[in-house]
Amino acid sequence: SFNTLFNYSTRGLSLVESIWFFNINNYPATTNKNVTLADARTINKSCDFWITDPPYADAVHYHELSELFLAWDRKFIQKCFPEWYTDSKRVLAVKGTGEDFNQSMIEIYRNLAQNMPDNGMQVVMFTHQSPAVWADLTLILWSAGLHVTAAWNIATETESGGLKEGNYVKGTVILVLRKRTTSATAFTDEITFEIQEEVKQQIDSMRTLEDKEDPNFSDADYLLAAYAATLKILTSYEKIGDINVEYELSKPRDGKNIGPVEAIINNAIRTAYDYLIPQAFDSFIWKNLSAEERFFIKGMELEKSNVYQLGAYQEMARGFGVKEFKEMLFSTKANQVRFKTPTEFGNRGLGNADAFGNTLLRQVLMSISQSEKEQNGQAGRAWLKNEVEDYWNKRQTIIELLKYFSTTEHIDHMQHWESPSTYAKYLVELISNDGV
């Protein structure tokens, strides 16, 4: 087809040529350049900066991707660049998991560190959501004698027209590393507070840059920032407690045996979750909620963001330290996970010995259920006044929880919360104006 040119009516006939032909002025490059395809373990050329985008454990099989393109381009390459190779280099690929992968990565980063000056710098791009993989990366960089001195989370993925939805990672962590020159040592309990403060600072820096009207980052990206913050602190010490780097890297990553570095990273994740307070939620009240209550509210945030994958809820449960949460869910089917509404909860599990059944939030959900059942907000208020011990001192927290649930009223994909949110608004007014 011959599409209409955007500048069709703006040029005379003599200037139409410039629409179709673009003259490129070639100039010789006089820089000192060296482009080489080589094994990073055998490089012996010194550079001030090394920029690497390493394989993310078993997340992407790059060696297979390279052979896919080679299958298409082999004849073209042989004809145009006869000095290039066109055979597979799969045997040289750094791939998989476990001790072989870790040792290959250590050899690479140790070699790059040896081939840069003392004031040199490395930039590493890394994206992964597994604490175990980040623990391995920490040990690899640590063993290579490198120290993470700065980290940024950069939004590297745009919306993909409905192909991806939810809480997937949209950013890549950019780590800046230098040679570790200190011989400082520390114990695990000594660096806990230091890591917590670094996690908060990292999240604050991302929030400062965030576009409030068109957010770039999800909770998953803020958790990546927590991983990076942990790396900054851990790699700044020559030795931490009795952590044996070689031994930890030799252990299989089977999810059963959690090493000390992974445990530290899990604590950093918990700090991040505690710090990621939902918008308009009072920070003081948030800090006084139980882990189960915070998990339920953040789970509602996932549902608001169209996240229905069970893995996202499991990951968040680990972050909050919540072991049992299946009873909170209406559905556990693949890509259909969501929490129960107040009516779906009813009085099941209320007051049970489990942590969630004894929470104030559970009583608030029951008050909304009573209001729906009686079609009268007074019924919900009466329930709270009769069932909640120390009602008057807990009234402000009750109001804050009800205000949060009232925000779900006009969300298209959460129509099951339309009626509960309406009664939550009624209860906010009734309890706010309640008197002795």
C-alpha cells in the first residue's frame, strides 16, 4: 500500500527527493577500539569499566537463544564475514545452577576485577525475584573481592498491550561495584539495623523519582531494591560472622536448606514489605497491625492491580512471615486467586486459635458482613461494640481499616466488593460519630 505521507502537502516537487533518500555522511572513527568475542574467564586486557549483563541462573537459557539465531544467520555470516565462527559455543556457556554455575561466575568476576585498576568500576545488570539466587549473587561478588557501592532500579519494560498484567518485575537493578579494599569484619546481628536503614533509603529514592500519576514500579520492583540494598551492606565487609563463602556456594539450592545470606535477604524483604504502606493508610496504625492483617491488606493491593497468580501471594506471605493463608482465599485456581469478601467469610474461623481469626481486621470484616446481611450499618456497629474488647481505644484503627475497604467500590474487576465497600463507608460514618 502507498500510505499518505505526513508531510505530503508541505513540500514542493523539487524537495520530494529528501523524503525518499537520506544521505549519510561517513566519517572515519579514530578511537582506540577493540571488539572481541571471547570467554570472560580468559580476558587479559585491562579496562577502567566492565559492564556485564550476566545469566540469571536458570531464568533464561541464553545458549539456546543464540543457536536459534545462528540457525537463521549461518549462511549469511559465512558469506559476508568468512573470518567469523558459525558453529555452536554451547559448551562454553555459563548456564544452569549449582556449584558449577557459581564457580564459573566467580572466575569471571574475579578475572574482570583483576583486569581493572584500583579506581576502576564494574556495572552489573541483574533481575531475579528469588532470594536464593540473590544470595548466590551476593556470595559470588563477595568471593570475587567486589563491593557494591551503589544500586538503582531502572524501569526497563513498558506495558505490553495486555500480554503482561499484574505484579511482574518491570525493572532491572543496576549494581555499581568497585574493588573491596577494606578488611572490616562484622557479626550478623550487628548489620541487621544497617540493612534495614539501607532498604528504606533505597525505597525512598525510588518513590521520589516515581511518577504518581503513571507509576513505573510495582511492589516486585521495590523488593528488588531490597535485594540490592542488602548486597551493598554485605559486600562492604571482608568477613561476616562465621559465614563460609565456599561452603555456602557448594550447597544445592533446593529451597529446603536456607543459608545465612538468604536468611539475611529474607529479613530485608520483610523490612521492605513492612515499609511499603498502601497509599492513604496511616503509617502508625500500619506498624501496629499484625503480620496477617498487613498480608491481607497488601493482598487486596495485588487484587486491585489485577494479580491473580498464586505464586505472588505465596511470595508475599513469605515476606510477611505468614505461614497459613489458604483459608483467607476464595479461590486457589491458577490465575484466579483472590481473597474472600466479608460475606464469603461469614463467621467461619472467627475467634479461632489461628492468628488471623483473632485479629481486629477479622472482626471488621464480620461487621461488614453483618451490615450486608441486615442491610443496615447499625448491625455492623453493634457487632463491633459487643465483640471487640477495648472498642473505644481501637476505634481509630477500625475506622482506618473500614476506610481502606471502602476504596474498592468503583474498581471494574472487583465488582464482588461493590456492596461490602458501600457498607464499609456507612460504618466509617457511624463509628466516626459514635459516642458513649
